[in-house]
Amino acid sequence: MQDFPHHYRVGTRVAATEDAVVLSADGLPDLATAPPVEFGGKGDRWSPETLLVGAVCDCFVLGFKTIAAASRLTWTALDVDVAGTLDRIDRTMRFTHFVVRARLTVPAGQEGRAPRILEKAEEACLITNSLSAEVSLESEVIVG
């Protein structure tokens, strides 16, 4: 890992007649975004809202994988679903809550340590740690 601080850059150039915003970053494929249905969009592209919820999901999974490897946890599958709630609080729109639902499949003998490793992944997520929204983890460990 590189020393901190880390810096990330994303840019775009949009014409007044274009609906989509195409995000660009060095070395990555472009990503077309648009407003979600809730804000009058067609719902056919990633939006800032779905990107944020997706970032929470991705961060949780990548954190889990790192922590599980460091903890030598053997696992076979992880299914994650994240729901974000956008609300208007004091005349300001913001995400108020994220629910991270994680279903982890582990071999017999690993089920005792697995819940704590899922909790550590939620606690270590730099995305949710950077937000003011509440985060809840609902986890299930399956032996299989």
C-alpha cells in the first residue's frame, strides 16, 4: 500500500444538450451516468445515488476479503445487498441510513469467527466512515 494521503481524480465535460454525464479517470473505462427515476431520469444508467450505494457495497466486500485473508478465515461465498435511504432532513437531501445485508458461506469450523470478521469489515469501510449516515449490518453465516 502507498503512504497516505491518497488522491483520486475523476472528471467530465458535458454539453448543454447531453442527458448523460460521462465520468473519466486515468486508466479506467468511462462511465455514463444519469439521474435516477426518482429524480426524473430514465433509470437506465448508474446515478450518483446508485454509485454511492454501490461504493458502500464494494467497500464492504473488499474490506471483508482483506480482513478474512489476514484472519485466515476460510470461506466459499459472500452475497451482499446494500440498501440506502435518501431523505430530506431540515430541507437538505442526504443519505440517512445504509443497511448492509451480508450472507457468508463458510466450511464447518469457521462459523464461530465469521460474524466478527463481517463486523470488522463494516467498521473498516472507508466509504461509510466518511459519511454521516447511520449504517446497520445484518449478517448471516451459513455452514456449507
